[in-house]
Amino acid sequence: MAYTAKKLADLSGISVRTLHWYDEQGLLKPAYYGEENNYRYYEKEQLLALQQILFFRELGFKLDAIKEVINAKEFDRISALQEHERKLKKQIERTNQLICTIQETIKDLKGEQSMEDTSIYKGFQDWIGGAGKDTYHLVKKDEVTKDLEEAQEIVLQSTRQDKSKADWTKDDWQAFNDKANGFLSDVSKLLQAGDKPESKAVQAVLKGHYEHAKEFHYMSPVVYLAMADLYRAHPVYRKQLDPHHKDLAEFMAKAMEYFASQKKF
């Protein structure tokens, strides 16, 4: 069954103007255009693509980032839906925790129940996945800027759901992390040797770094640029980079930005 833009707008709840704009931006092309009336017609494939767009929007993605992710060759719709489900469940968990915090605070203020100081801020933190399925870094909102929050969200939303890694052992994760640190070490040595971020030697290491990141992310220039922002200033990432060299974070970010600008994807 084919839908006109008007019918799809009624079905999805977004405007015809928005559908037209998505078409113009290359975000959602219709299945075909009417030969006589030049109307846009959408079929099941486009309906599912629009659902993905709306899910990404619901989760805070910017449209440029959505376009990069859903147009990537490696994009897997089922994996993306599973990730949407996981993220939405996490949102529900956080909302429920905030409700509990509100209820406990009210009881404390009324003198009905004493509230522990450690419970006052439950629900106001973001959990960032670390190296391993049972390891996390806790990052408070006031530790990152608004720009870093956006970059952080882009990187997290680009995460793959790879069932083959669900059973990785501690040694598997260690090997993965050792390889990642190897790239940082190599770039650090080139930095000390006087290489520039855009040098062939540095960019060769960045190619390996990008391929390594693809194991866990749907990579695109937008995602890689978001990672560059995190490498430059995010406290969790700085803890990984600073021990190698005090200037590595800025150098690595510039190298990643140059890599992305060359469209080597």
C-alpha cells in the first residue's frame, strides 16, 4: 500500500511540510513520485524509515546525526530498534527513580520519614558505559558542558548491539582496551616527535583507530566528530588520554576532525 504525503502525515502525526523537508534534506525520500501529479508516495520501507527517524528524535538526536546514522551502510534496523528499546527502558527506570526521590523528599519534609543524604540526588546522574558489560563510569551533569552532553548522546546512540560480544571474558575486554590504548600511545609518540595532526603518519594511526571504534559504533563523520569533542574535553576520556601526554587530548581531537573532514569513511 502506498501513502501520499498527506496520508502519511495523518498516520504519523508529523506535518506534510516536514515530510517535504525530509525529502529535500535527503533524510527520507519517497518510494516514488507520481508521473502525472508529481505527488510523493511512501511504502512500507519508508514508513519504517520514518519510524526510525521519530525514535531518534525522541531520544534527542539532531537531524544531521540521524541522517548520518540511518544512511550508513552498516545500519541495522533491528539492532537500532533493540537499542531504542534499551534506551527508553533506561529512561523509564530513571523517571521512576526520580519519582521515588520526590516521594522520599516529601515524606522527609513532612517529618514522616528520615531521608539519607545519599538519597537526595538519586536519579540526577547519567551512567556512561565503560569497558565491559558490568563496568560503568558515573558522570554528573555539572561535569560536562551542554555541547559535551550532545556529543555524548550522539556517541551513545551510535552504539551497536553486538550479541557476539555479550559473552566476552575479562581477557577479551582487556585485549580490546589494550589495542585502543595502543592507538593513543602511537599518536602520543608521533606528537612528541613533532608530527602534525594532519600528517600521513598520524592519519594512518587514525584509520586503525576508526576501524577499532567500528566494532562498537555505527560510525560516520558526525559520530567521529562527536567522539573528537569527547576526547578533547570530557573528564572520562581525559583520564584515558592525559597519562600518555598532557597535550594528547587536543592533538587527538584535531587529528580526528581532520580525518573526518577528508571523508575517508
